[in-house]
Amino acid sequence: MIIFKIDILKTLKEKGYNTTYLRKNKILSESTIQKIRNKDTSLTLKNLDVICAMLEMQPGDVVEYVDK
């Protein structure tokens, strides 16, 4: 099972990107933001790419695989 290693929205906010900014500038859709809030890791690779670029992190810094 893949899980988030970090609180993505909190970390984005610390970098200066709040959810209003993300939506208004069409960086992440409302549905993607809701998935992140609900800890739903079914993000597209494109969204993961955007998140990693904004946070200056590698995918492995954001998500990880754990056995159930």
C-alpha cells in the first residue's frame, strides 16, 4: 500500500502555497486537493510531479510503499 510520508498541504503552505493559490492558478484541481486531504494516494504521476517540483523533493520523499 502506498501512503504519504508527509502532510503535503501543510508542507506546501510552509513553502507559501495555500489551497486558494493552488486552485486559483490551476496548479492542482479541487479533486486532487480533496484526495490529498483524505490521504487518498491515487494521484496521477503528473500531479505527483507538480507536488515534487513545488516542494523541491523526490517522489520517495513524499510517498512510500508499506506492507499491509
